[in-house]
Amino acid sequence: DAKTTQPNSMESNEEEPVHLPCNHSTISGTDYIHWYRQLPSQGPEYVIHGLTSNVNNRMASLAIAEDRKSSTLILHRATLRDAAVYYCILSPRQGAQKLVFGQGTRLTINP
Amino acid sequence: NAGVTQTPKFRILKIGQSMTLQCAQDMNHNYMYWYRQDPGMGLKLIYYSVGAGITDKGEVPNGYNVSRSTTEDFPLRLELAAPSQTSVYFCASSWDITDTQYFGPGTRLTVL
């Protein structure tokens, strides 16, 4: 399985944008890029996913590099509720959706 | 919709005991998954199912068994509990093969 690399932790201030990076230099042409987050004492929840083009939804935006070897999750205006561990995961387009979770990035939001 | 539900929320087992962790979903999802999460680590896939009657091993299946007799339920059985199985267990489901996974709230298991 292709691997991802994320910073262990990041810190930001409330109401400011947050850019969470992910490197995936061995990504294959058919891998989706998924982002999940895990709030304290909860199960993971889906944030966003994409294949080649940038994606937006009500929670966040996903910017994918042209060569697809890296991506950035963008939280446009962080709130205290966004404090969580964020996981960047690659998953093949075909076959069972076996998500391989790394250690993720622990995001701290300062009031 | 309740989504994905898991019972119990917490459990303490003695070494050698057995138990079943329950998982149910009311979204009519075909795919269901069991993960474990050790302290400070990411989740690891134990078993998954692509439909009723069909299950397959994930990354860490040893010491566990599963069954899928209905679309809604996907119980995880621990036989002969060991301290290494102390973990938080998450169940998840998805509509189809590449779809978003929805997670339950987890079961915190301690084996002493």
C-alpha cells in the first residue's frame, strides 16, 4: 500500500485558516486521497476525498498537487471544535475500501 | 437514522475470557469493518465484510472471529482474551466498495 507522511502536530488560532499537508510520493494513478478526522474519544469521521482535481465541501477544501505526490487539507476558518487528529489516507479506486490509518496530525486550536 | 451503533461502550475482561462486541448499522450498507486503535496510534483493520455471508481478514485478524448473517449486524468475537487485545475497537460501514466509511463510537476493552 502506498504510504503517506504527515507532520505529527500543528497548532493554529481560532477563526484563522489551517493548511494540513500530506506527502504521498508513491501514490498510484488509481489511488483516491481521503481525509478523515478523529475528535477526542470519538470514532473517525469523513472529511473529504479526491482523485485529481481540487475538491470543496461544507467542512473543508482539498488541494491536490498537479503530480499528485502531495495534497493539503484546508480548513478555511478553524473553530475549537476542529481540534482533532487528521488522517490522510490513500485508497485504491478498485477493490475493498481498506483504509490504512497512519498516526495522523494532531491539530490544536488556540482560542 | 442511528447510523453505526456499538455495544458495550466499556468492558473489562480477565485473561482467557471470551466476549462478543456488537455492531449494527441502519443505513443498509453492504460493507462493514472492524478496526482496533491502540493508544496514540492509528486504526488497524481486523476484519471486513462485503455483504451478508462474506467476510475477509484485514491486517490484524489473529485472536478474533467475525460473522455476518444479516446486512445490519457484524459482531466481533474474542476468544481467549489476552492483554495484547486491550484497545479501543471501532466498527464502520460503507455503501459500496469505494464509498465513505461511517464509524461507530467505539468499545473500550481492557484485558487484565
